[in-house]
Amino acid sequence: MQNGHITPRFRLNLLLLAVLVAASLARAPAMAQDRAGGFDHYLLALSWMPAFCVQTGDRRDDPRCEAGTGLGWVVHGLWPQHVGGDWPEYCPTPERAPTRRETAAQADLFGAAGPAWHQWNKHGRCTGLDADGYYALTREAVARLVMPEVFTAIEEPLRVAPEVIEAAFIEANPGLTPDMMVTTCPNRALLELRVCLTRDLEPRLCDPALLRRECTLPAPLLEALR
């Protein structure tokens, strides 16, 4: 702008800015992923509690990490997923949040009331279910999975290949295959096993993007029970 007059270049810049803003607004609804009920399948995540305690729980004084709890595989959550490997979180929902009493009733499932609340808030909202429905569905998903008995006798830390962990679950659950599960091993320790499920809670093949997160260490540490 010169001496109060709009130059052609200034006019062009304003036009380009208007086009960019309009394009951004037009794309926003299409890019929104976090819509309750708008997902493709589930991921059932199980945490090996001794590893969680070493990496996170101990410094938080998590009661699940106290000596004598004997906790092994504990439900981390049932997570809605999109095809392609991403997922919705914290979806707006008309469903009311669970009360403290309702989350306390899930302590046997998640190991404590706090994690039960967190899983509802972050993932349960996105299922389109109310809290009771989400917790009931999580229980059903866990009930369909047989936990291998071998993990109840881990009294000393072991070096174990991820394939051995998955083989134990396959032996206990013949409908599973290695490409329906993913193990994770941050900090060189086996931390989670995640099972890919349909919306009907049937085992399904994991998306390639999820399989790429598989632990690649030959023998990560399996922490001992407490």
C-alpha cells in the first residue's frame, strides 16, 4: 500500500490469504477424526505390570506396583482404531462420565480406579457407548482371551524373544496368529501385548502400520512378578 492506495501486489496478497483461509475451513470437517462411534476396529492392549512399574509406576507410587500384588498382564485399555494405524481420542460425546463408584468397580479389570477413568476419558468416549457399555465391552474382550498360565510363574527376570510371548498366547488361544498381535519393548523390556479385534471383538489381522511398531529386539527383558 502506497500513500493510501492499494497496490496490485497488496491486492494479490489479500486474495491469496482469503483463498488459503477458505481452503483451511473447507478441509476442517473432512480432517476431523475424533468423532464418537466413527472408527473401524479395536485394539485390546495388555500391559505387563512389572515392566510398567519399573518404567513408570514406581516413581508415581502406583499401588499396583506394591510387593506381593502378583499382577502380571493387566488391561491397559480397549482402543478404537482407524484403518491405516491412527486412532481417535477424547471424542465429544453426549454420554455422561462414570462416577467414582463406577470406576472403582472396574479396579479388578484395570488394576485400579484411576486407570479405569483414564481409559474411559481417552478412548471409551470414542466408542459411542456410555461408560457402562464401554466397561462391559472391555470385560467381554478380555473374557474371550485366555491368559497363558506360564506368566503366573515368572519369579525371576528373563530374556525372552517377542515371538515366544506371542506363541504362548497362540497356544492358549488357537484362533490367534502372529500378525494379529503386536508386542512392544520400550527401554529394552517387554511392556505390552496388543491384540487386533473387529468391532465384534473377533481377532483380525493388524494393520501394517501397527505391525511396524512390533518389538524388534531378539531377547528383551521380561520383568519378574512382584
